[in-house]
Amino acid sequence: MPQRIIVIPAYNEEKTVGDVVSAASKVADRVVVVDDGSRDRTSLLARQAGAVVVRHAINRGLGAALGTGIEVANRLNADAVVTMDADGQHRVEDAVRVFERLAQGDVDFVLGSRMKRGKESGNMPLHRVFFNFIGNLLTYVLFGVWVTDSQSGLRGLSQKALRTIELRTNGMEVSSEFIKEIRDHRWRFAEIPIKAIYTDYSLSKGQSFFVGVKTAFKLIYRRFIG
């Protein structure tokens, strides 16, 4: 039987992770939460909500958490994986749409874009629209693949993508590294419009200007040196 798995990286997300896992469990065969060294009850609440929980002993970063989650999904023989944020920003109905797009069989990677127009478009704050465009542009310059929402955390990987992906970054730059993998492995990809849920809590989890600059330097290093 097809095994659809949702992977959720989490760091100090006790306020939201239980609800996110409960909702995700209704649309996936399994939910894998990677607790990236949290100091709160993230692991406990995720497990109580029904997730398979893997815990990093220390905080290693978003990229490392996603890499661990994808590795676990492979061990669980996943046919398709969707990644979601733990802060409640993503809707499970959009995760379903990503799974459905992968099931059509003509793409290896699906990106949920908050920037696509239409009734499902997101309501991203203007400053995030600007920073997202800069991220898209930098990603294109470095890796030669244009997408409308390179920093989206809602994405889907087919079985082929799961078997070939090689994530090497540990931090926030992993979002652009997924786009690099499209180029390196010649994945067929598609974007679908999604709507993000912005709250004071989810907005507090976003990148600051200085984190964005640090991420940019790491991407440049990854492209030309690492």
C-alpha cells in the first residue's frame, strides 16, 4: 500500500506541535516529528498526538532536522513525503493537494507556493514578500532554477526524490538547497498555490534580516566551496 508520510521539524514548539500533528495524522499514514534539541515538551506532546518522534540531543538546525526526517521516512518505506512547519502556518488541506499532485506521477518534487495567484494565494506580509523575492533571486543566480517561493516549508518529494536527495546543509539555507537538488538530479517539479496561516506566533518564528544575510553567505559558500 502507498505510504504517505508527513515530516515536521520542530524546535521548542510545544504551543502548536500537538495540534499540527493531530491534523496531519488525519491525512497521512504516518507523521514523523524531528525534535531538534528542544528544551520544552515538544517531544512529549508530539508523541501523545500520534507522531513518530526522533530527537536530536542538541539543536542542529532546520536542515539537519529535515535531513533526519527524510532519512526516517526512507526507512519507513515512504512512497511520498510532505514537509510541514510545526508552528501551525501550513494547512493540512494543502498537504493533501501536494500528495495528490505527486500521485499524478509526472513530477518528482512539488513546492507549495505562497506567491502563486488565485483564490488559494497566501497573505504574506509585505516585508516577507520582499525578502522572499531576494531569496528566490539568489537561489536562481546560484543554482539556475526559478521558483516563486524558494523559502516555502511546505514541499513534497516523490519516491525517486527521496532516494536521490543529498542534503548537506544544517541551517535555514536548506530551503534553497532543495531547489539545488532539482538541478543536480534533474527532478521534474511543479508549484501549487497554498495559503499560509499567519499569527503573531508563526511570524515570530521567521528569519530576521541578520539571519537572512547569514543564510545568503552560507548558500554562496555551498555553491562555490562546500
